[in-house]
Amino acid sequence: MNARDRFADLSGATVTVTGGFGLVGSRIVHQLRALGARPLAVGRLDAYGSSAYSSVFGISPGDPDVVVGDITDAALMNDLVSRSDYVIHAAALADVAECTRNPGAAVEANIRGTQTVLDAAARHAGTLRRLVFVSSASVYGVGNGAAHTEARFSENDVLTPGSVYANTKLWGEHQTALTLDGASDSYAIVRYFSVYGQPQVVKENSHSWVVAWFAMRAALGLPLHLNGGGHQVRDFVHVDDIAEATLLAAVTERADRRTLNIGTGRATSIRQVADLVRRHHPGARIIETPRPQGDPLGACADITRMREILNWAPQVAIEDGVSRYLTWLEQTPQAIPAWLHTESAAAA
């Protein structure tokens, strides 16, 4: 069965995508549109400059399938879920550094918001086919920075979250299972590893999204900061693969009530990412800086369960994915935020 046939249940289906204006959410919305589904993309417009949503993410507040709103709005979420066959709950304050600086905001978005979405899903269990809760590999803890097979994170591992963000995601996993425990409820939990790819845009005072950080800084002639020397490893998963795996988790019968790593099974160091960017920008300088609080040493995913249940494997290798991002950034210079241009001008 080809990929298109596996998504046949999505054709004509209504799918609420929370966080639909962000990197992952927007890619899921675009894939749903291509599959003939009816997405309802819901989110706020305060994460990036207002022009970024249409010019970078391809999501316009004027689109008929776009809903500007907050997931903590119970009436809004009840209305959207009441009209939906599936819910992809991808909305979150996903910046580890921001969650650490402002845990109250993390609780508001990632706990109160998640509970509001779950309450709506439970209320409409009779018509909702499945909710997919987007979690994170951060629930495993900091890791040990090793790239050998014994360092892989498995779904059966003891979970030791080491940041505010990770705590909220682990809570969301448990709360999804507790809230949607009825006989007619269906859910799946997906633990994303390090998502990257176009149209990712960096946020000020963040240390997440290293591919975008390095690419944008190199494009502006700014040095690349190797926090902790760049020895940390990540399992980098291209956003197009992330979106496809998430939709498969929604429609695959065997994914019901299962938790799945979404990764590649390959560990790549931050220093290696810098080297890939420097192939396109050979003049880019490297500066070693301290490792930020909450920044994990990392490990890669054990993807045995993902392969078995979804009968799927990622298609985009890190070398190709970084090259695609750099090419996209050359063609979409407006994706570089104004505050980063200001930093570049000040450094000149």
C-alpha cells in the first residue's frame, strides 16, 4: 500500500490542528490540504512577526481553514473539536529556554491549554476518531551525549525530565491517557526528537532549533555558537517526516493508545551540524560557549516501535535536510528576523 492509500481516511475528514501556525503545525496543515482533508488550523499570532505567517509559513489569517484563537478558550476548542474527525494537538510553548525563564507561561500553554483540548476531545468521544498528543524526547532526560546504540532512548525507559518544558510534556502524556480512558476514546502519543527544516524561524534568547540558528547566523556573517563545545548529540528529524509520521499515528489502527518515538535512529553532534552549514558558508567562524541550563547532552531514538506500528521510516537524511534549509533560506531571506539583522549590523 502506498503512502497516499494509507491516508485514505483523511480524505474529506475534518482535522483540528492546534499550533497550526508554527513549524510542525503548518507542515501538517499543508499535508492535510494536499490529501484532500479539511484542516482547522488554530493558533495565536504572537510567536513571530505578523508578516511571517503568510510569507514564511504559508498560513494566512484570512484562509478559510485558519482560526486565530487560544487553546485555553474552552468554547472555541469545544466548537472546533465538535466538528472534527481527528485532533492533532501540537500547540505548546516549545522553547526550552523560555519555559525555564517563565514557568507560569509554560503551565498556561502546555498544561491548562492541553487540559482544555483534552476536555473537548473527551466530550466528543462518540464522533472523534482519534487525538494525537505531540510530546517530546525531552521527557527522557538529559542523556549522555553518546552516539552508540546503547545510548538510544526507548519508549520503555524510565522518564526523568530535566526541564520545565519536559515536565509539562510528561504531564501531557499522562493526562491524555487519564482523560481519554473511555471505551470510545482513541489517542496516540508521539515523542518528537529534534525537529528541523524549512520554514523554521529562530526566536530571540532561545537556544533551540540549532540548524536554523547556524544557517541564519552564517548567512549574516555572524559566528556560530557551539554551546558546551557542540559535543551534544541530537536525533534530527526533518519536519516533513515529522508531519507524515504524525498523520500516520492518527490513522494507523495499531497506534491506538500507543506512545511512539518519532526519530531517525541516528545521532548527530551539534558540531557536525556546524560543519554541514560551513560547507555552504566556509567563512563562518565558530565560538565555543557554555552549555545553557536545561540543554540536554542528548541521544538518538530507538525507532523499533515506530517502524513496526507505522510501517514507516523517515526519508530525509540530515545532510540533505540541512542543504534544503540553506537553499530555502537563500530563496526566502525575509525569514531572517529583524532583531537578528540588528545584531549583525551592530557586529559589523
